[in-house]
Amino acid sequence: MKLRFFHDTDLTDISKIESSSFTVGAYSLMMLKSMIYSNSSFTIVIEENNKIIGYGTAAKLNKKSMDIESIAILPEYQGKGYGSKLIEAVEDEIKKRNYKTAVLEVREKNENAKSFYLNHGYKIVDFIENYYLLEFNKSRNAYRMEKDL
């Protein structure tokens, strides 16, 4: 397993990871480019046997916080600890950049993701109605979660 910063040649693999990980509301290639190439963001990829199996992107939210815009692991690699390694690497980079808080939004009905973040020390701080454009399990709502780093 290897963690490293994004290279331009990773974009196609990240797009495939995004579309296979999120059955509803996956970022388009154009949206991924906008997010990844933003001056206020960074992206870390995780590789196994020289294959990119996941990525995480965080962007500046304000003077003390960065927002984890997206984090995804290929479905066939989920449940094996890769997501934990990736979120820890993203959080470590946020701390290195002198931000104090990681923030993210998660779908109200995405129990697996909510549980993952709660198990990694995130706390629900807000409920946002109709946050998402598309429904997932008959909901467009989200929870905002935060973790002090």
C-alpha cells in the first residue's frame, strides 16, 4: 500500500473510482477537475500493487477548517482498512497545513459512511435539508460532521 499526492495522470482512475463508489450523485469529470485543481485543495491517492484504489480531496473552508470534499475507495477494496489509512493521511495533511478542523457532509441515509466517520472521531454538528440535488434512499438531506485535529 502506498499513499501519495495526486499526479495529472491519475485523473482517469479517480473518475472511475468516483463513479463506481457513488451510485447517486458522483462528481462528473468536469467537477472533479474543478475540485482537484483548485488552488485551495489537495488530493491524496492510495495505491495497492501500483493500482490506484482510492482518493481523498480536501479544500480550504475558512481560516481554521478544511472541507473533505470527497473520499472514495473502489468497492472491491472497501472494508479492508484502506479508507481508514486514506482519511488519516488526509487529516495529517490538513494538520500540516495548520488547519484545526476537518469538515464534511454525508448523506442522511448513508449509514455506512456515517458509521465510518463516527468511528473516526467525527461528530454530527448540523442537519441540512435538501443539501443534495439527487435523492439517495428517498432523501436529499445531509449531516455536516466535524473533527478537531
